[in-house]
Amino acid sequence: MRAIEFAEYGSPDVLRPHDVAVPEPGPGQARVAVRVAGVNPMDWKLRGGAMADVIPLRLPHRPGLELAGVVDAVGDGAPVAVGDEVFGWARTGSYAEFALASVIVRKPESLSWADAAALPVAGEAALRGLRLLSVGAGDVLLIHGASGVVGGLATQLAVARGATVIGTSGERGAETVRALGAIPVRYGDGLVRRVRDTGLRVDAVLDAAGFGALPDSVALLGGTERIVTLADPAAFELGITFSGGEPGDQNTGVLAELGDLAASGRLVVRHAAAYPLSEAARAQFESAGGHSGGKITLRVG
Ligand SMILES: NC(=O)c1ccc[n+]([C@@H]2O[C@H](COP(=O)([O-])OP(=O)(O)OC[C@H]3O[C@@H](n4cnc5c(N)ncnc54)[C@H](OP(=O)(O)O)[C@@H]3O)[C@@H](O)[C@H]2O)c1
């Protein structure tokens, strides 16, 4: 089968197509014929080597954390059957024609392949961030990166819970943020003043961007307690919660919830681009630019 791998850390050019063996599912696993693979910032952070100390990879490495596709073979006790249309987290890289998976659920019929492949990583992170912050009705929540994939999903989920959301974006993302039901504020110098100019007092902060907005967040809240970042390692020095997820956070309940919300139109994934598998390097390059304006996916099957 065709798969994208890299044998050394480096620029997107290290991503190369290879003919590799089709993986065999073990107990509890399914082999999925991948239709769409999601591209995430984690993919290029790992490829670039910046995280090699924290998450060392065995090279060659096949990227891809999430997938949507059709079950093609199952191991003993797999949670799905051959022929099922599924989505979820990949155990072997999803930048491939086939990948193994165990935390997967059936895809709601009305959910597109692209939406299904876009939900696991970003959707789980958005739900987790709101859970850790106990966001509920009446809260004023500041979301850094509301124009991004994770921030955009978190914005919709928080608004649906009755929170008022102030969402940061660049110049071009303001309309997107407004359409999601939030009050748009431009990120960058002067953020504290612009947030205060909304006339709202911030109760909690979710950083889904990771571009140095934690000190401003502390200034706005007057403390560190109700701040969670998904992306800024400065959190460790500032005594702020950095959430990368705990074992068990990636579960089928979360997938079912996300699938149901998206299939019923209560959660909308904004898509930026879909590339063929062979253009994985271009897809990661675009994601790493930081302003893709939506989800980037790879069309595989
Ligand atoms: N910890 C976890 O479990 C977890 C899970 C998933 C993702 N993440 C992390 O969360 C982050 C966002 O992921 P994503 O998939 O949502 O990425 P994304 O779609 O590319 O979103 C990036 C966001 O960052 C904003 N941004 C870009 N440059 C900025 C700057 N200089 N200052 C402030 N904001 C800026 C973008 O705004 P504009 O587009 O408007 O410029 C956009 O809102 C990534 O770092 C990712 O690794 C963490």
C-alpha cells in the first residue's frame, strides 16, 4: 500500500511516499481503508523535530493521528465490523491507504468523510478544554485562536452552553469568529485593552493558539486559576494548566458526541483545503503557516 513517511526530522520535504506492507489488526483493532486523514499542527511539530525530546519517534515515522474510512479487516474483539464506515484515532499513521485503529465509532450517515476525519483531535481538545474550565451558562470565555480549528469548535460548543465568547483571530478571521457566535477581537499587541473595550469581564480563558497570550490572559483574569492552554509551553513557568490530554480522554464516547453534534448541524467544521495523499508535504506546509483558516485534510481513498 501507499503511505507517507519520514526517515529524518526536517522540513516538509522529508515526507516521502513509500510502498509498505498493509498492517495486520491485532486484538481489539480494526484495519481501516482510509478515505480521509486529518492533518494537525502536531503532525508538523513532530516532523520538524522540535518535540523529539518530549515525544521521541521511531524513524521512519508515518504521520497521521485521525482518520475516516471503511473497516477492511478486524482483530478479535474489535468494536466494529468489516464494511462499517468509521472515524476516530489512528494507531498507525493515517497518511496511508490503510491504518490500524481501536478507538473508532461508526460514522453517522449524514456526516461527510472530511468532517468525520476532522473531528477526533480538534473536537476532543475543544471539549476537554471546556471541561477543564467548567465553562457554563453565564461565563465570559476568552478563546485565543477562535478562528482556528480547535478554537472554532470550542467557540461553538461554549456558545451552545450559554457562555459569552470573546474570540481572538487575525484581521481576516474576524468574520468567521462572529459567525460562530463570538465577539471577535484581534490578537497581538494591545490585546488586553481590546478585550476590556468589549465591556465584558473575562471569567475564563482557553488558549487554542499558543502564541504567547498567557501573560495577557493573567492580566485580564487577575490570576491563573481559570486558564487552560492547549498549545503554549510557557504555561509551565507561569503556573498555568497546559493540557495535552490524559490516557482515556480519547474515547468512543467523545467520538459519538462529536459525530452526533456535527451530523445534526450543531457543530460545524470549517474546511480550508483537501489535498491528495501525495501532497502531504504541501498540506503540512500550509498548516504550519498558522493561518489556514480551517481544517486541512488528505483525500486518500
Ligand atoms: N493539547 C492538545 O491536546 C491539542 C490538541 C489539538 C491541537 N492542539 C494545538 O492547538 C493549536 C491550534 O490547533 P488548530 O488545529 O486549531 O490549528 P489552526 O487551525 O492552524 O489554528 C491556529 C490558530 O492560531 C491563530 N494564530 C496564528 N498566528 C497567531 C499569532 N501570531 N498570534 C495569535 N494567534 C495566532 C490563528 O489565527 P488566524 O488564522 O486568524 O491568524 C488560528 O486561530 C496548535 O498549536 C495545536 O498543536 C493541542
